[in-house]
Amino acid sequence: MARDPRRLDRLTARWRERHETRVAEARAAGAPRPLAQAERESLAAAAFPFRSMSAMEYVAQHGESMIGFTYDDERYRDAELQAWIDEVGALLRTRRGGS
């Protein structure tokens, strides 16, 4: 039995659409984003070059492989990290043709 090579892409697109809808509905209802746990914030600060690379540069280099970006679902104590992550999320959604 042959596997459909596009199945994962379709499942990912369906997950992303549902996720984006839930997030948009929560934001439209005025629900604040939850505060990221310390471990997640530490991971984000260590993993993303937010102090040395613009969000636009990062998305240009890595955007194709960032199919399930959810870091912008939460709030971060570090304002610089927060702004960078929010911009990355917005750029990724624009790339995909979303809002």
C-alpha cells in the first residue's frame, strides 16, 4: 500500500488552520495570552537569535521549515524577545497568506 506523500502537509495545514482560528477567536474575545512558563521563555531566549538577527532575516532563512510556530501564543517577560517573537509570527502568517 503506497503512502500519500502529501498527507503530512495536509494534516499540518488543517492543524494550523484550526490553531489559528482558536487563537484569533480568543484574541477577538479579549482573552489575554497566557504568560510563558520560565522554561519556555528560557528555551525561546536560547533558541532564537533575537538580539543579533532581525525577525525578517530569520524568517527569510528558516521560515520554510517553521510550519508549527506557536511561540507567539504566549507572553514573555523580556520585552525585546516578545517583540521579536510577535514579528516572526506575523511574518510567518503573512508568508502563508494568513492575517
